[in-house]
Amino acid sequence: MMARGPSCKQIIILMSMDNINKFMSASNKHVSNFNQSLKNTKSNLSVNFICIDHQGLIVTLNRVVSPSEISIISNYFKNCNNINLNNIQDTCLPQSKFYLKILSIPYTLEGTNIPINFKTMEAFIKTSHIFNNVNITSKPYVVKVSSKSDMAIIWIDIWNLQNRSTAKKTHKLLLQYQ
């Protein structure tokens, strides 16, 4: 049986368990307040329900949300009196894990016989503007193309929005540098 991932009609609010418990104690009131806030902005978006996830809260909506509507929901959380604002990390759309495959990378560091490894790639990823706003899910995996080759393939698993926009942007930048 295949498990379904998060829907595009959801927003994830990352926060501490203490905040989650305080917020969920009055979840029905918050759903009504969310819907009133959205109605005041003349949005046809509405909150169906709020549930707990291991990372935070999941707000399920009647349709896919726009960036301006994400900010309305985010601001609602920031204006709640009974939760600690310092423990709210982020408001984001559901994400999936994707991989990037980088070809034609020299297997050894320039001017040495030292093979590249995941630590070298992690350092490159952290300093390169190509990977801005990319969250890596695991260590990069370096594979030598063949025993006689001097080239490598790098596999990088990343968190991506369900519409794959993060992977598409990063892939486009990588193609410019090859």
C-alpha cells in the first residue's frame, strides 16, 4: 500500500510542542478566526481544519493557497496571544524529497590526488550561491563514473516544494555553470 504525502491544499507551521498544545486547546475558535481574517481580505480561501503533525501544525484549506494568503495565515499565528513567538520557526508549503544529479565533476580535487567526498561537497554547497534556499536532506553521495575514469557523479537529496520549483531553479543554475 502506498502512503499519501501532504496535499498542496495544506500549510505547515513549524513550532514547538508547547505552542502546539496551547494552540490546539482552542482550535475551533482559531479556525473561525482564520476564516474571518481571510473573509476580511475578500479571499475565497477558507480553513477546513487544523491538525497536529510531528513538525508542527497543519492547516488544511479548501484550495491551493497563494503567497499573499500564506502571509495572512502566518500573521495570524504571530498575533496570537497564547503562544510564544520565539518558538514559531516557519510557515511553509508541504515539501517532497527530490534528488539532483550533477554530472562531469572531476573525481579528485584540483592539483591533488585526493578524491572528493561528501564533506567537500557539503562545504561547496554551503558556500555556493547556486544552492541558496536549498535544504539538503542527507549527505551528498559521490560516485566515481568507472574505475578508469577521472570523473564523478554527485547525488544530492533536497527538500522541494511539490511543484518542484526549488529543484528546477537549482538545476537551471547548474546548467549555466557546466
